[in-house]
Amino acid sequence: MAKGFDPAELMNQARKMKDQMAKVQEGLKERVVEADAGGGLVQVFVNGGTEVVGIKIKPEAVDPDDLGMLEDLIMVAINAGIEKANALSEAEMGKITGGMGGLF
């Protein structure tokens, strides 16, 4: 055993980090990122918990003869929003874990 190694202190630090991560995850649910598709025809709002919390569709995006295009725009915007929310989450968690995110 290395001199100065204190397993109890290590466990205490791990517990504190876990508590901090839980607080950050709760706070992320309050933060919202925005993504769009089609040059802003479809906007999607996703919170840091990767929940879609809003969608705005401009009237000119709705073509009754081509609903497939609108569906594609919505899908693209949602996926972009989820990517942004995941990046936000990873950045905030990285502040706590210092790059050790896979350990917790």
C-alpha cells in the first residue's frame, strides 16, 4: 500500500463527486439548447436531459403535397438538438470528473 493512501478518503471523494454529478444532471434539465433545420424552418428545443421541450415550425415549411420533407426537417432538428444537449452535458460533467467520466 502506498504511503499516505487513505481508502476512506478516496471513498469520501467519490461520494462527493457523485453528489456533484447528480446536482449537475438536475441543473441540466433546466438548461435548453436550440437546433434548427431547413435554414430555421423547423426549430427544436432540447433540455440538458435530452428531452424535447419545444418545437416551432414556420408556416412555409408545411407543404401538404410534401409532408415527407417536413418530417425529415423535424428529425434532423431533433437529432441536432440531442447532439447539442449531449455536448452540453459532457462539458458540464467534465468540469467535475476532469475527464474521468467513464469511471462513474
